[in-house]
Amino acid sequence: MSMTILVTGSTDGIGLETAKALREKGHTVLLHGRNLQKLEAAKADLLKIPSSADVEAFQSDFSKLAEVTRMAAEIRKRHERIDVLINNAGIFRTPVELTDDGLDIRFVVNLLAPYLLTRELLPLMDGSSRVVNLSSAAQAPVSLDALEGQVRLSPMDAYAQSKLALTMWTRFLAGVLGAEGPVVVAVNPGSLLASKMVKEGFGVSGKDLGIGVDILLRAALSDMFANATGKYFDNDGGRFSDPHPDGLSDTKTAKLMKAVEGLVSKAG
């Protein structure tokens, strides 16, 4: 059965390769990217793959939450259902580290944007849908002051904190939605895969992207994840496992979510 699957950050790297693999399997793929030229090129690449399913492209700069809201509204106008949302878009090193609102761009793109996008698209999903959040083996305790723009962090610290925060939100959302809602999982697709982020951030060529593509396909489509809502899958170990201990703290998660909701509300 053909599904409708949105992959954010799908103009290069693991996002693009996952989108191609989904296209090959006959699914309708919704692409997302910040750069319109790269987005059109990605769409053209997917259309070269024989399939009767559609390919659509949505442009949005996830460092600006108003654009996330606009993109979600466009998707809701064009679709009655989303079967799978893969929150892949992420950022590590970048020349511009602060948004116009003075927030660290890692927290905005890696956490606030997927939080907002998912919230806006939940009306298109049901208990058979899935939300796959790309986490990381890099996880660090979240400073709420840093999240709220009161403290500056190094790129690595901000990235690791944003990924733990994403994992904490995954568990929180699964608890809120319960059995009637989509399956919500966090996945570390594999450390130091050959993505643009790894090459620019760490100066290494990285491991086969196919490692990450394979686990994302399983998270999106396989029975292995059908009852895994709220869980974290560490592909470095090839198993479901516990995230950083803070990720299992209801108290710390509640404080995090209060801060996240406040920031999103403030942004309008």
C-alpha cells in the first residue's frame, strides 16, 4: 500500500537518500528543504526513479518558526492524511549561530521546528501513522537558559543538548498521545555517517549513509517499530536502549516542555 511520507531536510545526505528509497518502494514523498534550487534538484532526482506515486516539494527555512507554520498549512491544504513524518532536518555548524530572535539555531532547527511541525500536522495522522525523530548518540543535559537564549553554547554543546531535548520530547509526546495517537520514536541513525553535516562539522568522510537509510526505513515502515512509541533506538548498538538519564526524568522533561511551549507561543 502506498503511503504519504514527509521527510524534512531531504535535499541532501540521509534525508535525500531516504526519500529516494521511499520513492523506490512506491510511496508518495513530500520533500522539504531551505534552498529552493537544491529542493528542485532533489525533486528532479526522485522523479527519475520509476514510480506512479507523487513527489512534492515544500520550501521552508526552519530557523524561522513562522515558515514552519506556513509550510504545515500548505501541506494541510493539499493532503488529508500523512502516514509518516520523518523529522530529519538538523544543523550543527553554521556561520550564523543565532536566529533573529536571539536563539541558538541548533535549538530552533533541531527541536522547536520539528515540535511545531508535528503539532500542526497531527490532525492528519492517526494511530497507524508514525513520527520518526532523528536523535543522535551525542546527548547532553539541557540548559533551559541556553534554550531560551540567555546563555551561549559551543556548537557541539548546543547540538548535543538539542538532540537530547528532541529525545525527551519524543517520550513526552508519546505519553500525551497514548495508544490512539501515532507511534512516536527517536532514532540515532548511526554516528559519523557520510552526511554534509559530518563532513563539515568533523572533517571526516564518514561511514556509509545506507546504514542510516536502512534504520529510517524500518522505523517508518516495519513491524519492528509498530509498538515502540516513546522509545529511543540507538543504531550504533542496533537496539532500543535508554537515552541519556535526563531523557527518562519526568520532572526535567516537564520543565523542558514548558520552556518549549513558551518559546513557540512567543514566536506566534
